[in-house]
Amino acid sequence: MKVRQLMRLKPKTVTPDIPLDRVWQLVSKLKFHILPVVDADNKIKGIITAEDILKNLIPDYRDFFSEFYPEAPTIEDIADQIEKQIKLSARDLMNKRVYTVGEDEDVFKALSKMMAYNVRILPVLNDEDRVVGFIVEKDIFKYLFEKEKHILSKLHKLKQKKSA
């Protein structure tokens, strides 16, 4: 089975210049909390997840341990840091290392990439390297389970016919 047969269509995307507050609004509304960053030709430049946003907004845990970490910033410093982060754009937040799969590739290749790179969702690209959808690990497993169930059902029926 090809990726195009299982992929989810019409993914939300953003351009690199979209501000952080808009990126956050979009990511928080999405089912999978993942947002491809694309150029004007819809070619992928990076990916943003909810985790990427949180890493940029929430101070490092060491910042709260002034007793053990003498250079720890004050609460005012942390507030200033967050205020500066709000001015970031998708370009500043995106992870440039993006794992993708082609729409005409086999779903098992997509699953192999997911397992190798420890991701559960891959952006799907067409022949022109444009984002056309997502393939989700859960959907592949659902397909495999349904296929397996169908094969087991056929085998069970054949077994019943032979014994009759």
C-alpha cells in the first residue's frame, strides 16, 4: 500500500515569518500539534511541534535553583526572557531537520522511518517536494490490524469449510 492511500490530506502549514503567537494558536488547535514551515512554493523548510514552542518559552529548570546555580536569573530576568521569546517567528522556532516520506512510497518505508527517527508523524511530499499531507503511525497500525483481521477471518472460514 502506498502512503498516498493512508495519508491525511490538507495539512495546516505556516511560512517562516509567522509570529510565535499565531504559531502557538495554530499548533494548539491541531490534533497532532505539528506544523510544517513552508516557503512560497509550499516546499518544506522546517517543522514546529508544541514541544519546540515550549522549549523556547519555558525557562531552563536550572534557572529556578539559585541555591545550587549561582548565576541563576531572577524572576524578573525570566519574565524578560519570555517577553523576548514572544517576538520570535516560525523561522526561529522551527526544527530544520525534517524527516519526510514521498506519497508514492510504501507505508512500510514510512513506518521504518518513523521507528528509525523516533517520530509518530511524517509530512508527505509529492514529486515536486511540496507538502501534500501527513502520515500518522496510528493510521498505519490501524491499517495493519484491519488487514490482519481480514486475513484471519478468511483463514477461519477456509478451516471451517475443510472440516465440514
